[in-house]
Amino acid sequence: MKSTLHRLIVISVILVGFGFTAFAAENKSVSPADTALIAKARTNYPLKTCLVSGEDLGAMGEATAYIHRGAGQPDRVVFFCCEGCSDDFKKEPAKFLGKLDAAKKK
């Protein structure tokens, strides 16, 4: 029990230190592997604005990281200005991932 609580505290501190909230899939749980994936993506993310709204990341509080998981495709981390933008992203992920790919090419 103490080990699980300790892990949760450490993960919380890490997320606060990075200045963003992370959520994975539907249950919003964040594994240590997901935390590492998000931290790595944060270092080389090509945009300074929300992929959906175009607002500056952090303009509406902490930027939100979302791990997009597509069948047969590698996991991709995207950042939003707020958690609400993830709903729009989920409706048309290909459209927004195309924007991210174009930004990476620049």
C-alpha cells in the first residue's frame, strides 16, 4: 500500500514539475511509462500552441498532454491548451495529427 501511494505522489510531483496534466485513454490513468513518454515528447514538441484551438499552450492554465493510441500505430503525444480540446481532437484525430506532422517537417 505504501509503495503504491509513494508512486502516486512521485508521479504527481513530476507532473506538477513539468507544468502539465496528462491523461491516457478513457480512464485518465497515467503509468510511469506514459509519464516518461510525455516528458520525452515535451522536449521536442514542435508547436507552442494548442493543436486544436491555436491558443498558446499554458494560456488557459496548465497544458494538457494526451496520448493518442491508434491500432497498429505508434503512440503519439499531443498537447492542448485545456482538457476540453481533447474532445474535438478525438472526433477528427487524422486532421489534427496532419497539422502536427506538418509542423514537425518545418
